Amino acid sequence: MMPAGSLLDTHLTNLAAALVPYRGCESQLARWGADLARRLAAGGRLLVAGNGGSAAEAQHLTAELVGKLHDDRQPLSAIALHAETSALTAIANDYGYTEVYARQVRAHGRPGDVLLLLSTSGTSPNLVSAAQAARDVGVTTWALTGAAPNPLADACDDVLAVASPDTQVVQELHLVTSHLLCEYLEQELAAPSDPAVRHRVPEEPTPAGQLPSGPVRAGVEVVLDGGTGQQVDA
């Protein structure tokens, strides 16, 4: 039995508490995914940045977009700004660490692109500076943060704030957000272009020798000699 007050118990309790308000983010995640799908499919790009663990999560997200999450599809332009180490260190050396992302945004960002900034605290000066640079060049800004209000949330066009004081929980739900964002994006890309048929799944003929798909039966079908079928309870 897990001892009361153990590290695991405390962590899972904090995570469970944050999941309750997080469930209310579904419509925002769907909206972000659909918006991003349209922008990237039209030739736009996603720029992503964070510090420390948030930088790792940023790179995780771009890997899913350039590669794939589930089914094969076109590669999408997504760049984790911290991964350009020579540019990062040169900018930090010449202009200071506050400018490491802002200068890259000014170099790469174009109107129609999205800059996604990840921060558990929402107070990182280099991310706030990047959001301000994005505004200057016409790039849309989204933020994933911890509890709001915070400076980064205020600097961005839209924010998904995880309501938890626990940094680890915030990072874990940022990872969930990245996966769901990719899922909603891929769902949008796979949808028919005609809104009238977007949510209609076409019926396909069942190949010879293959059982038709459908609801799972609550029993086991036994084929007897002579070709008749009988269903018995499992």
C-alpha cells in the first residue's frame, strides 16, 4: 500500500487537481489545432521557444509536426528556436540572453506564422521579448504557461494557462497539450474540404473474406458445420 503523503501520492494529487480545470481547454485546443493546420498547409510555419524543460518540450512538438504523430501526411514547417545553437550562442554573446529568441523571430517570422512560447512561470524575459518582436513583424503569438495572469500571457494574442502551482504538473500538461494540438491538427488536415461532408465518414465495401467492421458484439460467434452461425454469451 502506498504510504500517505508519499512523493508519488502528492504528485498525483496535484496532477489530478490540475486536470479538472484543464478539461475546459478542449474548445481552445481544437481551435488552435484547426488554425495551425490551415496556416501550415498554406505554407506558414510554427516557431516554438522555451527555456530548460520547456525548450525540450518545444523540440518535442516540432518533431511531431515535421515528422508525424499518427498517420502519414505532408511534413509541416516547425522550428524550435533553441535548437539553432550557433545562432543562439552568437546572439547571446553579442546582444544578451534576453534577445536570443527575439532576434530569431525577426529573422524568420512572417505574417501568417505562429510563435508558440512555453514557460511554466510566464515571467521569462527572453520569451516576453520574443512575443514583442513577433508583434512587430506580424506573427501571431500563443503561450503555454502556468497559472495566469503573468507577463508572457499578457504579451501574447492567446494563452493556455495550466492552473497549478506545481512546475512539474505544468510541464506535464504542456506535453499533453502538444500531443492534443497535433491530434486536432491532423484531424483537420484529414477532413474533407467541403464542410457539408467534413464530418461524414464514407462507407467502404468489405473486402472478400474479411468480416465487416462494426460495434463489438457481447458474445462469441461460432460457425457450425453447414455454414449457419450461432452467437453464445461470452
